[in-house]
Amino acid sequence: MTLQVRGLRKHYGSSCVFRDVSLDVADGEFVAIVGESGVGKSTLLNCMAGLDHWDAGSVSLDGIDLATLDDMQRAHLRR
């Protein structure tokens, strides 16, 4: 499975958690997300897994845009 993230942005109220995050993760590839406490690492991972919603950008898994799926479809895709 290939994960593609393009221009991802997330806010909590007026506070920007992250912006303009783009990356590709190929099948079998390992990626580390590092940073200090409170900079949005877990939020980013939750968005990339389809567990949380984002404000702008896209997350695709094998060409399927996660934003087009409902919660049940996202859960099925994660299995």
C-alpha cells in the first residue's frame, strides 16, 4: 500500500497544529516522525490513519482519498 499526503493542514481553533505537510510512503518503507512534545506528531499520524479530520490537503491510500470515506469505510480500510 502506498500512502500519499499532500498539503495537509490542521487547526484547533486559531492555533495551527501543522501546515503544508506532504510526503509519500511506499509499500514496505519506514518513516519516522520526530519533534518536540506538543508539535502535532500524534495528530498528524491520526490524520494519516483516517482517525482524525484535517482542514486542508489530502490523504490517499493506494489512490483512495480518505476524505471521501465515512468512518465505517475508513475503519474497514485500516484492517
